[in-house]
Amino acid sequence: MTATITADQTVQEWGNGLGVRITAPIAKAARFARGLPIKVEVVEGGVFLRAVGKPQLTLAQKLKAFDPAVHGGEVMATGRVGAEVF
């Protein structure tokens, strides 16, 4: 049987709504990451959070993954046409 990870927290005001911080140990155990789409459901006795997709990459993450050797080069498969031909 897997041990349950718990954390005592307090609901805080967050802008016009309310929020609870998900601590790193709980996020890791739940496999939550920044940008992960979730569904929030009200269930008997509380609230249930469920992952519903893959994390959305930030621009910095996309740029870090960019490899000019793989993604670079000419877009057109044909030769040059138009004003760029001298």
C-alpha cells in the first residue's frame, strides 16, 4: 500500500477568488507541473483535482527544445523563385 502524502494548508485570498498552494511534495506525487491543464470538481466532502492533458510549454521551454540542425533550413522544398534570384 502506498503512503498518503498530506499537507495542512489554509485557503487564501487570491485576486478576486480563493487559492491553495500545492506544495512541491504533493505536486511531485500527483505528477502536477506548471502549465498542466486540470479539471476541478466539487465532490461530496471536498474538491477533487484531476489532470486532463499534457503541460503547455512556455516560450522559454520551446526555445530551449529548438534545434537548428533539426528545425532549421529552408522551408520551401523547391528552388528559389521570385525576387530573391539574382
